[in-house]
Amino acid sequence: MPEATEMETVVVDSSNKEVSRVTLPDAFASKVSEPLMFEQVLSQRANRRAGTAATKTRGMLRGGGSKPWRQKGSGRARAGSSRSPLWRGGGTIFGPSPRSYAYRLPRAARRAALRSALSQKRREGQITVVDSIKLEQPKTKQMRQILDDIGAGGSALVVIAERNSAVELSARNLPYTKVLTAAVLNVEDVLRHDSLVIEQGALPMIEERVSS
């Protein structure tokens, strides 16, 4: 197979035969910023945190309304409620309560982080552009064969132009393989997978998403 220039790459079919060449968008030649990618991955993971941990304060517990013993004369320390945080079975001081951990980086930063991830994959030679991925019906075996033929048999992220239930279902049972549309492409998934398989029709959509 003839060598392509730095920003030009070959387009193969599902059997790994060259069908044409395409010039990758400028987004694939951006400066790689590892701190920015790190911050975006942290943001994505924080947005998925449940934040459901909770404890009860003394006001949320049943009982404890009456004073356990009189204020003076018993020889014991003063106590106003059996639900005091100092008592067994009492409330919790400053315990966790349900909250959201979600936060978002500025839009320009999110786009720059995705450009960095795509550029890093290109520099590492881990991008394969296919003309299209077509399956008549969901077949895991056929999907596995396609990925093996194009050299993405290990951990692979497949980026398609639009939703395709046959492709998505075919890859669902493949370990370390994920299918995304260009509209939801994200930094964490790009970095998590070794190979990035992109449908040619998805390239303009990716360029539009990450353009400054």
C-alpha cells in the first residue's frame, strides 16, 4: 500500500483494500495538551458520579425528644437527647448528603481537548479511515472480522457518521470495542481505546464539532 503524506491518509474498505485517499481535517494536527485532556477526562468522570451518599443528622432520627436524665444531681454529664452525635445510635455531624459533582470546562477548552486527543492518535498512527461500515443485520462475528481485517482487532473505538443499529448491536458484545456517532465523540473514549476507526462520512462532522 503506498505511503500517505503526513495529513493525507488512505481510505480502506471493510476488507482493508485501499479505495481512495483523504486529507484529515486540521483538527487532527493541533497541539497536544495533556493537562487539558486530563481536565476534560476528570470532568466527564465527575459528571457520572452518583453523589448519593447520605447520613442522618440528629434532627432526622426518631426519638430523643425527652431529656435522658435531670440536668443536675445525677453525677453524670449533662445530656439533652439520646440522639446526640456523642451517643451510640445518634446523628452524624457534617456527614455527606446527596450532591452533584458535575462541572463543565468552557466550550473552547472542551473542543481544544478533543482536538488534542485526535491529534495524539494521528501522531501515534492509530487512526484508520474506512469508506463505510455496512452490515445487513447484527452479526458480532462479521464485525469482529472487519476490525481484524483493518488491523483494529484489539481495543477499538468505531466512529460512525450516524446511528446504525446493525453496527452498534454487532459491536456490543465485543470486549474493548465501542461504537459512537461523531456527534457524541469525546476525549475519554478516544484516549481509552488503542485504535480509532472513523467512517469517512464522519470526518466533516468531527471537524465541525471541534472547530474553534
